[in-house]
Amino acid sequence: MGTHRPPVVMPDMKRRRASTGERIATIMTLARRLPLTRQVLADQLADATPSQMEFMESWMNAEIESRERSKRSRLLKAAGFPADKELGGYDWTPIRFPVDYGRGQITTLDFIAGHDDLVLFGPPGTGKTHLAIALGRNACRKGIPARYFTAAGLVMRLLRAQSDNRLDRELAAIGRTPLVCVQLVVAGLVT
């Protein structure tokens, strides 16, 4: 299945001459064919006017932001979160932290950079799943890949990969993901 790209919205041509419209169409066609080359860009900037440089800077910032938005959207979709949970409004009162660890290390996602495990456990209804999903979504918004599995779903996925003779690839793909959230349900209790 291919990715669906939104249609390109062309600039309003009512106030522009026909030759400008033709030039815009030509530029759009060229843009599909050419990624930027640093040296060519440097050569063009050497002769650019300040207003042309300002335009190029604005254009590149818009492109970077567009790519970052697309990446965040792809990461959120690929993560497989079952719900849209967020940290805002999360009730931290039932949570107990180890002496040397606290809310700051969790919400800033420092545990990911430190390659630390974070285990959330406790009785049902204390918000473990909510917190795991919210942290995962926060990671995706920061450009950090995350995946969400139920333990049963993960086991089934690995069994299917094994039967398809691709277990090593599946384990490697999961292992490359910086944040993997696994929800375990034991005898009707969510842990």
C-alpha cells in the first residue's frame, strides 16, 4: 500500500501574469526531479540578493517543518496506540517513584536516552496504560519512534514472524525502536 500525498495547492494566479504561472508550473515540475545539492545551492547563494536569500530561508524552514510534521504523523500512526492519551490532565497522585527517580525523568523521556527500562505496575485503574500511551505519543511528537503492543499481540506477532521465517528481522525491527510499550493483562487485571 503506497503513501497518500495530499494534492499540491498552487498559488493564486489571479493577480499574476500568465508567464509567472508558466514559470511556477516549471519550477514545480523541476522540484519533483531534483533534491537540493549543497554546492549548487552555495553557488546560487553567492549571487543571490538579500530578498532572494530571505525567500530561500523562508522556503527551507517551511520545508523542514513540513517534513517534521509528516514524520511525527508517520511515527504516531506506526506506533499502534489504541487510544489518544496525553500527559495533560494525567492524575499523578497514585504514582509512587523510586527514591532516585521522579516525574521529571519520565516526562522528559530521559529514560529513553539513557537506554533505561521503565516498568509501570500496580492495581487496575491507576493509569498505567494512560501513562504509557501518553509517553509514547510524546516520544513520537519529539521524533522518537515508539511502538505499542499488548503482550498477547506481541507474542502472536512473533509467532507469525517465526512461521514466516522472518523472526530475526522482526526482533531486529522491534529492537531498533527506542521506546516499546508492552501492556500485560493477567487474569483480567491490567499490569
